[in-house]
Amino acid sequence: MPVKEEKYIDKNNRLVMTRLAAIEEQNDRSFDIEFWQRLTDEQRLTAVWELVVFAHKAKGRDPSELRLQRTVENLKRRED
């Protein structure tokens, strides 16, 4: 089966990249690397958050439970 790749901009001005290949041809990661490198930092963060929400829903959990972890510390200057 020949590898079939397609790249285009959709109606929402988003880059869409698809790759169809046989399982034995999946070891080439260049397609994945190119995809992630073409995205801005904001687009990467959005995509990663969408994956987090998807995984949370797939486990049967409520996505509204998701929060960014916050660490709170109290720093005080030492008296010399």
C-alpha cells in the first residue's frame, strides 16, 4: 500500500494534515515531527489540552474536573 499524504487549510483556517499508510510503514516519524513543528505554541497547547480532555472523557470522567495543578509557596527573605 503506498503512503498517501494530504495537507490543506480548512474553512476555519486550520492546517489539516493526513497520512494513510500500512502498519509496517508507521515507523517513519517525519510526518508527526513536521506536523507539530508547523504549529505555533498556542496551537500546540490547544491540541494537547484537547487530547487531555478526550482521554479524560474516554475514562468516563467529567472534563469539568480538570484543572491545572497549582503549587503555592511562601518565600520570605532571611534576616541577616
